[in-house]
Amino acid sequence: MYEKGSSYLSVVFSILLFSMTLLPMLSVFYELSSDMSESSTRSRAYWRLYEVTEQWKKGFGASPVEGETEFQVEVIERYISPRVMEGEIRVSWNSRKGVKEWKGFAYRMVSP
């Protein structure tokens, strides 16, 4: 009788120990991995914004990257003088916390 109660208590104790130590560590690992994923996405968004800005300054439009469905790119052009054009480049993407957007501005000389 004593051994049955002892084994029951050891099972209960091991379940409690498991739930108190391993489960919080798993949740911390999940948070860290999702933060790293978010950081990686922000880095890719920055480089996509940089690439589109450089293409626009050279006179090309925002060419889509093959297989890219992660980012939406929008370029808004306006003349700020007869020879200078301003481009507002927006890169947006979906994250766990909602839609994120980065915006950049570029300027180029145009022929009259």
C-alpha cells in the first residue's frame, strides 16, 4: 500500500516539476524564435526598400522579385520642381502584431 501511494506521489511530483520548469522554458524559446523571425523579416524589408529605392533613382520602376509574396511595394511619384521628381517608396508586410510599413523618399533629376 505504501509503495502505491509513493509511486502516485512521485508521478504527481514529476508532472508538477515538468509543468513548472519545462513548459515555461518552451514558451520562452517560442518567444525568442518568433522575435528572431520578426527581426529577420524587418531586415529583409529594409533591403527590399533599399533595392527599390536604388532602382527608382536609376529610372526603373519597382520590379517584382520572383516568388516574393511577403512584401507589398508601392511607389508614389510627384514633381517637386520642373526638373526634380520625388519618389515615396513604401514597403509593407504582415506580422504577428499587424501590418507593418516602412517608408523611404528618394529624389532624381528628370529632363524637362
